[in-house]
Amino acid sequence: MQAHQALVAAGGFANMILPTPLPLTVYARTVVLLELDAAEVARLAAMPSLIWLEPDGNDPYLLPPIRYPDGRTYLKMGGDTVDVILRDTGDIQDWFRSGGNRAVGRMLEAQVRARIPGLRVQSSHVQPCVTTFTPQNIPALERVSPRLSVAVGGCGRGAKCSDELGRLGAELALGRTLPAWATEAAIPA
């Protein structure tokens, strides 16, 4: 494959693609997708993305209703109570084949139901996911060669800002200067 410019925005899979690996740490995460009917989608239409900062240090996130490629609309909540590092391609592949941690999925669903009174769920699905961290605890938005750029490392916040990270990566690949805030840490490492 040839291209004048390329952008790698592949999250936990980035080092499988890049010619030289970046210093990334990939963690296993579990998500639960809660299918909503049209009435629930309408009721929750103004819902923002949320992060809970719990006393025990856990910080699960909840995304508002999103229509998925299967045509259904889901709330998505992700998190995990234990950080499991996925050290290589084999670990990542095994994790995605595992189906995720069912106990964590049940816990996440219970948290959503406790926080959204009267939530009507059509079906729920537990799935594996990953989160990718950089040493600086901010996304890596950089050129790795004159024709290759990366936008990787959501650092536990990528599910909520992945569209913007992709846009910033595209700006970088096009040779544009990123705003200063794009490379400043909002949360200390």
C-alpha cells in the first residue's frame, strides 16, 4: 500500500501497524451495551458523556445513546475494577476472543440502572474492549516520519473524545499546527 500521508489511529492495535512501536500500555476493559427503544432514546437525547470518579479510584464512563452499525441504539458503559495489562498482540487477541469479563459487565449494568431511574433496556451485551495509555497520560498526536502520523492513547478517555482525536490526527497529517491545548495534560499522569 502507498499513500502520500497516512494516519494510524488504531488504539491498542497501533503498535501492530507502526514500523517502530510507541511506548504504550494497553489494558483490558469490559463494556456493556444496553439496547434502548425509541422512547428511551428520546428520553435520554440530551444526556452528556459521563465519568464517575468513585472513592475506590475506579472511574467508569457512560456514553449517551449512540446508533451502532447494526441499526440499534445503545448506551455504552465501560470500566474495570482491576487493571490487566495486555503485553503483546497475542494477549490483545486472546482478550478480544474472551467476550470480556461477565461479572464486570453485570456490575456496570447495575451501575447504569442505579443512576438512571426507570431505565428500560431491550437487551444487554457484554464485550471486551481496551484502553491505551501513553507515559504522559495524554494522547500521542505526533508525526513519526515525514509521511506517517499517529493519534493514539486515549488514556481512559478515548471513548468520549475519539472523534476529536481523529480530527486532530488528520490535521497533523495534513501538516497543520495543532492548538496548544491538544498536547497539554488535563489530568496529571
